[in-house]
Amino acid sequence: MAALTGAAGVVAAQTEEPAGIDLFLPAGYDLLWSTVILLIIAVAFYKFILPPMNKILDERATLIEGGIEKAEAAQKAADEALAQQQALLAEARADAAQVREEARAEGTAIVKDLKAKASEEAERITETAHRQIEAERQAASVSLRTEVGALATELASKIVGESLEDSARQSRVVDRFLDELEASQAVASNKEA
């Protein structure tokens, strides 16, 4: 028993409760075995897990860089297409403005031409109307002289009592009558003025 109590005392001395900072520090054998296991896991990780992961990450980085390059190329092509489209649009606008100006100038020229033609046509129509009026006035004057001459001759024949069938005599009588009629109208118009 005494040996048992002595061995129990040794075990009790070895299983003493740590105090102070020893509470936070593990026992030496725990540190040793934890370090060995950590090294085995680190070597396995470094040998078997890390290379495939690096390979996957490198492939992803390459794909991302290729995608970025493609995106940059697409962006550059889109920018060039946009610049080209804007240049074409500006050119089309300039052409449209030029066409509008040409149409406006052509329209103005057409209006001027039509006004000139209308003015010429109006002058021609007016001149034709004046000629026609003058011709109708002359025809009316001749017709009136003839009718007045016939009436005057008939009336003069009745008054004088002799026949005025002679054309020369008839013409003189008619001319004298019309001259007197025109003179009396001229005097009347002068009095009114």
C-alpha cells in the first residue's frame, strides 16, 4: 500500500492543475503531436491540393484576361462603329441640309419664273383685250355709221323731198351729220369739265 500511495502521489504530482499562464499553454506533448499533424497536412495540401487549385485559378485568370481582351476589342469595335455611324449621320444631315437649300432655291426660282410668266401672260391678255375692244369699237362705229347714215338719208329724203339715193351725196350728208353730232358732244363734255 505504501507503494501504491507513493505511485499515486507521483501521479497526483504529475496531474497537478496548471495555474496562471500555464492555463493558456498546452502541454509539450500536445504541441509536438499537433505540429507533426500540421506538417503532414501542410505537405499533403502543398503536394496534392494546391497545384490543381493553382492550375484552375490560372485557367480562370487566363479566361478572364481573354474575356477582358475580347470585351476591350468589342468595345473598341463598338466605339469605331459608333464613330463611323455618327460620321455617316453627320454627312447625311449635311446632305439633307444641302438638298433642302437647293430645293428652297429651286422653289424660289420657280416662283419667280412663274410670276414672270404670269405677268407676261397678263400683259398679253390685256393687250389682246385692248385690241379686241378697239376692233369691236371700230366695228360698232362702222355699223353705227352705216345705220345712222341710212336713217339720216331716209330722214333727209323725207325732209327735202327728193331722193338721196346717190351714194356720194348720201356719204356727204352722213359725214356732216356725224361731225355735227361729235362737235355737239365735245361742247357738252367741255361744259361739264
